[in-house]
Amino acid sequence: MDFICSRSDWVTGVRLARHALGSRSSMPILGGLKLTVRETGLELCATDLERAVRCEIPIENSGGEGAAVLNGTVVSQIADHLPKDDKVSVQTDPGSETVIKLRCGEATFDLPTLPVEDYPEIAELPQAKIASLSVADLHLALDQTAFAALKAGETTRLSLTGVDIVLEGGNARLVATNGYRLAMKTFPAAEIQEEAEFLIEAGVLADLDRVLREASQASDDTATLFKGEGRLFFQVARVTFVAKTLGEEFPDFERVVPKDNPITLLFKRSDLLETLQRIEITAAEESGAVTLRATTEESAVRLTSSSKNKGEAEERVRLMQVPEQDIEVSFKAEYLIDALKRMSSAEIGLWLASGEKAGLIEPSGDAISASDEGYLYVCMPVRLST
């Protein structure tokens, strides 16, 4: 192995690939960054078996094809602190086939290699694409949904740790739930060749989001999707992210979304968000609940919370109109705050049927933000003991 590349290309490639390093794995080889010299350039790969990143950067003065695996954490730390020089040189040490010399400016690193033959095979990109999505739309959809899923290890129900990606009818729909709340975002797909559905762990998609943010060069960039055996591939520019799909069936989210909630509470989003953040301070630790009380006698909602250790709080939030029915309902404040923080419309609606049934939050008013189009959020109430 013997090549030269620009410092900026090297740093970019390493930073992209490191999002898939299995540095915490019991298999040391998964902490490796694989370098493969090809006719078209240098391919950098990393995988923890749940996700993989493959990116290609241009090189010059290549001394022929070859591959090596280096400690990914070490290479990443070096990339973050390279001297301000134009070029990076990578070469197999003439005195040892198991050492790679990396040079940049006056700095030289002798890096031991890991066995190439032990490195797992990363699936090649399938030939047929199934869809194309705007990178900007995908970023937004992930931000507005993935937070609603449980983290891996918090449950044995893998479906509750994932984001369901549905491609149908010219749209992409992302849905996530932890069993007590559900976030859904629908947006137009740039192109769909094959309607399909994929369930992917939210943590894996968080890394996808980081990779796409770093890989996309323009706001109008498109991510192309390819379907593999138990894998979904996302490609933008010269970077491919491979995500392992979950084998469980996602809950029937269409049944979860309320269809007939006659009680409408219309708020200024920022007013409700700021009040919830204050009232949450004295919410009980075990429930995190705040109670909303609205009556047909005033255009305001009274929010309260209390706990033995932290005290009590109460505040009124103005409504855009007087409600048609009285309502008292309690929600976990964190769940409402999470949704409101990820919306940008000036007004939102909270649709309710009773204090025991799920509430529906959607953007509302005449000036719904474009970023909130196709977004809805469902939250189950908290039942407080009396």
C-alpha cells in the first residue's frame, strides 16, 4: 500500500467512516478501519455489524491495489490533530508488512495493522435502487420521529427501538413509538421505484443522520436507497451507509392515531412549551405528570404539577379560542416538550376525546411552517392516583 491524498479528503473520509466503528464490541477487529486501494480511489470502511459506512476518496501516486486494517480510534484521533499540511502519505513500512506509515507535514506515525482476513465482509451496493429522498427532508423526518423510540437495551420488544420507514404512494413515512407516544412524519419522495417498508433501530439512524449531514454538500442533495438482504443502503455522493433492518413487525400505527377527538385546544406553541418547561420542575419523579384543565368558561388552560419533595406549581396558558367542552387530562411533561421543541409552527392544536384517551398534537393555524407539514404526534395520558 502506497498512496498520497489531500489532507482534507483524508480527514473527511475518516470522520465519515468512524460513525460505524465497533469500538465497544468484544470483537477487536470491529474497531478497525479498513483501507482498500482500488483503481478508482481509496475506500474507507467501518462496521459494527449493525451499521456500516463505506466512502471513497481520490488518491494519487497509487502503488497498486491493496488493503489494510488500522485501529479506527487511533486513526480518528490522528485525523483530528493532523498538521496543517496539504498532503497525507500512507505507505506500508518497507521493513514490516504489519506496519503502516502515515505522514503529514513533519508528523510521522507508525501504525500496527490488524489482520485483513478477520475483517467482516460488508455487503456490496445492490444494483437496483428503490427510492430517492431529499437529504434535507430525511434529516427533518429523523429529527421529528426517532426521539420517540426506546433505546436499545431498554426493552426486549425490538420494534419499540426502531423507526418504521414506509415508502408508498409517492411518499416516505417515518414512524416511531415507545408504546406511550408516537411520532409520525410524511413527506414527498423524490422518486419511488418499489414500495416497501423497513424497520431500523433509531440509534443506527442517528448515525445515518450524522453521516448524511457530513457527506451532503448542498441543500438539494438526494439520498438514493437500495434494498439488500436484511439491509437498507443509503447513498449520497461517494458515501454509502448500510443499516441492518430489524426482524420484528412494527405496531399498527394507523390504529393508534386518534380519528375522532372532538375537544380542540389551540395554543401558541412557544407559550405552551415555555409553560410546560416551568411546570415540569415540580412534577413528581415517578410520573413526570402535568395536569391540564380547560373549561368552556374561559379561553385559557390551567397547568399544574405537584410532588411531595419538590412542591407545587400552577400557570395559565391562553388559548386561541374557548373550548367547546370541559376537559381535565394529565400527560408526562417530557413527552409534550419533546414534540413541541421539534416543531416550528407558531400555533399547534391538541385534540382530545377524554382524560383517558390519547391526545393528538398537530401544527395548526393559517401559517403552518413548511417544516411541520405532514407531522403529527400522539401521546397517551398519565393516570394519576387520587
